Amino acid sequence: MAVVAGHAGADQGTGLGRAFMAEFERLLLARGCPKVNVQVRAGNERVLGFYASLGYAEDHAVSLGKRLVADD
């Protein structure tokens, strides 16, 4: 599992996220992983667009979660 929560700031638009994902996918594929899932908060159109540009698409799966600490 790789987690990058709230990636924002000066690195946006530099290609760092694209490079990270390419390497992450390469490593997973080398280990025989057949699929990658990412989670994006609903309404985060910029991030959804980023993943779409990498070939990710809606998977029609349900993700369940439970907040243990209030989301500010």
C-alpha cells in the first residue's frame, strides 16, 4: 500500500506525482500484481482528472469507511 494524503503545494504540476505512480505501478507489476486501486474523495475533480490521465477509470466498486476522528 502506498499512501499520499493531501499531496499539494509547490510540487504540483512538476511531474512528481506522475513519476511516483509510474514507479509504483512498475514495482507492483514486477511483483505480479494484476491491478491497482486508488481512492479519491468525491468531488475532487482535479485529482480524478489526474488519475484519468494515467488510465484509471471508475471501477464500480463500493468503498466503505468509518471516521474515528472528525474530518475538519
